[in-house]
Amino acid sequence: MAARKRIAVIGAGAAGLSAAKYMAAAGFNVTVFELGSEIGGMWCYRNDNGLSSAYRTLHINTSRSVTRFHDLDFDADVQAFPDHWDMHRYLVKYARHFDLERLIRFRTAVVDARPQFSPGREAPVWELELSDGTTARFDTVIAATGHLSEPLHVAGFRDDFAGTYVHAHDYKEPEDFVGQRICVVGVGNSACDIASDVCVTAPRCVLVARSGVIILPKLFCGRPFTDITRKIQRSWIPARLRRRLTAALTWLVHGDMARLGFRPMRERVHTTSNGTIVTDIAYRRIEVKHEITAIDGHRLSFSDGTAEDFDTLIAATGYRITLDYIARDIVPLEDNRLRLYKRMAQPGWPGLYFMGFFNTDTALNMVFEHQARWIGEIETGVAVLPAEAEMWRDIEAQEAWVAGRFKDTPRHTIEEEHVPYLSALAKSLRVMRRHARRA
């Protein structure tokens, strides 16, 4: 049965490679479609698929021991926090180690994925229309194209600012901004990385942080911070205690975020990790402000009543989820919300899955593996998805959980804390296995 089942994976980044590896190991006939000519997705700097948001100085925020897949290590000489070149080499190594390259069709975009079956009455059949004009049919489609390729622009920034406007997605190298007065909007990982990049050669650099933030250090007592915090990421440790321990360790390194100019954190937000931004603020290479209230040519006004001229405005304002190869009546996308059961399955459309469409507080590769195993058990028949109504109830409960804990922004619509998420995946598998045994 597995040998006959045809699985299409869209995207040859980390999530797509993980999906391909697990589906091929289960005996399925797997084909990976990659828009560009490279393995690695966003970790391929200047990827010719045009979708990578990597910049030249980018390093991953988690240590190599946390970032690796469970069954393949980085090369011995890779630094503690791999950069994008390290990550790209690692993903190529992963593909070759598990013989995945032969499954990939490079320079082949999926234009449309359309169902050719009646849900509930027929077995799933998905027809993919490809960029070369051909079509191909599959039993299952796994979308692994990610959510960091379509910039989300703040109304007015691009049109009203008279200087150079750049979204973080298009930022690549600090040399392009030497000697310029720069305002960076945002306080996520990219915003802090970019501000630290450009501030050392900028006569003026302002970081606009509209909300409170906790900036995790990269090192604690000379060790990668994530190597330490992973020891408390256990389901039997209460979530509030985990957060308090992490915040306490962060305070020991960085002190009070408010003393650096950030607002107090009133709502939970996705954590930021950076090794230099706090020092750059302390050295006054960067000044923190809270909001831009007006734009007049090159002049930006701020909520503290000050105003000054800037040459460049860099907007690290996040991304919009796009799925231009699937119709909206199949997968709705309202207000940047991708409403999926366990972040993967679209209720009512069997044989269609999504991997990697989440933000989380740990390395992505480990979570990708859990997602791939979850899909694999369903596709092999070991587990059976719940009824559609039950999936919708679970989605609504998850949305309420996020809304009750995180700031209401497009970014947080796909927010997941990995400890409860992985526990929820394990629990759902136990239930779905029982359903399969009864069927």
C-alpha cells in the first residue's frame, strides 16, 4: 500500500526535506517540487527561488546541538551558533545522507493544487499543475513552502517616507547603508540583528519597539543559552515556572529591559534572541523609541515628542502567509490566519497537509520531525484523523489559547510554545491510533 501511494512535497527547505525523508522511509513514492535550483529554502543565502529572507550576517538563534535533526549531526568544525552557510551545508548533507536529492524536481513551481475527488466518498487525489505546463496526480500533498517570503508592510511607510525604504526581507548586507541615518522598525530577531549590523557605521540609528520584549542572550556563563534552557523544557515543569526561570536567567545577563528604553511587557510576545543589541544600546550606537507617529518626507516623528530626519527606513514588520498555489475555498486565509488541525491538517480535505507554518520558541528542525512523523502515521493508516467537527473544535480551542496569552498581531496567529505543542501532537496520535484500531 505504501509503495503505491504517491506523495508530493512542495519545497526543498528544512521542512520539505524532513517530510521527504520520513515519507520515503515509510515506503511512499515521494516527489519534491522546488521552485529554485538549490536545497535549503530560506537558509540558502540569495536563493534563486527569490524567497529567502537570509542576510549575510545571519546566524541561527539556537545552538547547533538544539538545531540539528536527531539522526544527523553538523560537521565537527561548525560553530556553536551556525550561520546560514553552515545551515545550507548541513541541509545539503542531510539530503545526501538520506538519498533525498533524487526525489527533488528543481526549477519546478507548483502553480495549482486542486482536488480531484469528493471528500468523504472517494479516496484523496490531488492534481498539481506545474510551471512547465504539465500536471501530475498524487494521493497526498504536503506544503512546506514556509511563511517568511511575503513581506508585511505597515500602511504609509513605503509610500510616505521620502528616503530609502527597505523591508527586512530584502536586507542583505550592511555595506549598502554605511554613513546613513537609519531607523529600524521592529524588535524581533531580524530587527535586532539588522540594527546591530548597521549601527556601527551609522551616524544615527534608532530602533522602534512598539511593544515590550524579552531579549534572550546567546551565551550564559560561556555556554549557549539554549543548551541551558533546554534542560527546563519539560512537560512536567509548569509553563509559568519555565517562563519565570528563563526570564530570571535573562535578567542576570541583560538586566531590566525597561532600563534599555523598552516598554514593560504587558502581553506575551514571541521572544527575541540576540548577542549584541544590548551592548549596542548601552554604547548608544542605538536608541530605542516606541512608535512613529508621523512621516513627513525624510522626517519621522515619534511618540516621545521628538522628530528627526533619516535617510533609510528598514521595516522588520513581519510576513504575510501566502499560499498562491491553493484556492481560498479549500484553504481560507483571513487576517493571516491559517486554520489547521494541529497546525497541519485542513479539515474536510484529506490528503492535504502543511509543515512549518508556525512560530515557536525552539529550533524548527526538531518540530519538523515531529510533524513529519505525525503525518506519516496518518498516511500509513496507523492513525486516523478525527471527524471534521472535532478538528474544528480543536482549532477554535487553540485559537482561544493563543488569543488569551499573546499580543494580537498577524505574527502571533501561528504562535506555538513547543512543549505543549509536542505534547498535544503525542496525545492526538494516541487517540487517532485507537480510532484506527477500531475502524
